[in-house]
Amino acid sequence: MSRTLLRKNYYQKPAKHIILKAAERSRLVHLFRNAHAVAKNNHPLSDYTWLCEIDKAKQLDIGSTYIHDKAATDFIHSITHTEKQITFNLIEYNPVFAFMMDGSTDISGDEQGTIYIRTAMKGVVKERFLNISIPNLTVFLSL
């Protein structure tokens, strides 16, 4: 056999291996979505296990691993890292950007401050959420 033919066969992957990867990806997509839903809606991590049980009841293939609170925490940290990286890249590759701040009060009367970043990329305005927190000092309190 020629050397190029050997290299070509070496890099080809069997279809069975590719299908297995697709099945693993499908499982992880469901698990990541459950973890994202729990974090986004500020639910306890125990709801992640409950959502996975619901997925199993719907006969979705989510596997038998990563169905615990520790996995949910790992998934949420991974999502957070990815979103931070997207935001850092947006700032790094756009020399002009603006911070926007907004304040509001929640139902208990506590003030909350929200910070966004706004920039334009190829003429399209992009906004990214940066942070929400309770400020130490507000304009109203400093009067």
C-alpha cells in the first residue's frame, strides 16, 4: 500500500465511533440544558436531579451518569466560563464599548444594580449582561 493511502485510512473514523459521539453529545445537551435552567431560574440544585428524572420519564436518553448535584455544579461552572470568555472576546476585539448601569428595587425594597456592556460588531449592536448586585451605597442614600 502506498503511504498516502495509509495516512488516509488512519484519519478516517469508523461510523460506529461517530454515532457513539453523537449519542454522548445528545445526552450532554439535555444535561447542560437542565443545569442551565436551574441556574437561570435560581432554583436549588436538587431541582436538577428532579429535571433529569422528568427527562427519563419522557424516555429521553440522558444516560445514568451526571445525574447528581455535583454534576450540575460542574455544568454550571462550565457554562459560566464559556459565557465569560465570550464577553472577554467581545471586549478584546472591539476597541470601543460602553458600560450601562441600571438600578431597581426588588419586592423586599432592596436596591439592585445591573451592569451591561454595549459595543458594535460590523455595524450590529451587541449587549452583554455583566453583573447584578446590591450596591453598598446608592445615590438616594448619599443625599
